Amino acid sequence: MVSARTILRTLPVVGSVAGAVHLLVPGKLLAVAEWGYDHVLAVDFEPRDRATRRVRLVGVPFLAVSALLARVGTWDWPLTRGQNVITTPASARPTARRTTPNPSEMYACRRRPSRR
């Protein structure tokens, strides 16, 4: 099984490439879609007047989400440190390590001590 850390580091690359393709060559993407609709689905595909503009607009969220995922992928998540707790069987875990994460380690923000 692929670890969460690998997924969080791969998705931004794939999303950035997809966003760049949408922004740089929307006409080619529409041509590929037209070919796919014609040969695979046997349906006529006629892009409208502003289709290339809409394809470019789809690229912007791709890049924005990719940037966010790239940032999130660099965080040191408790479940992505060392062994992946989700995919490692209980028999393979060291006995000294807790099997469940400490709740205070699960969040980036820690509660301040009260001033009372």
C-alpha cells in the first residue's frame, strides 16, 4: 500500500502538470476530447465559442490545489512519521511504541495552559 506521505508528495506534481497543460494548450486538450468522444463514445463533440477560455479557467484551480497540497505534503504529520500506523500490522510494530497516536500530536496547534 502506498503511504500517505508518498501520495501527498505525488499529487502536487500531477496537479501542476495538469494545470499547466490546461493553461498552455487548451486547444490540444479540446482536440483530444473531440477525438475521444468521436472514437470511444461515438458521439459528436462540438466545442462552443469560449471553450478554450473555460479550459484555461479549469487550470487555475488545478494549480491552486497543487500549491496547497505541496505545502501540506511538507508538514510533519504524526501518521506519516517513520512507520505508517495505518498500514503497518500490529504484529510488526515495536512494543515500546504506542499503537494509537497521542491526541496532542494529531494537531498542529497546541492548547495554551490556562492562566488561572
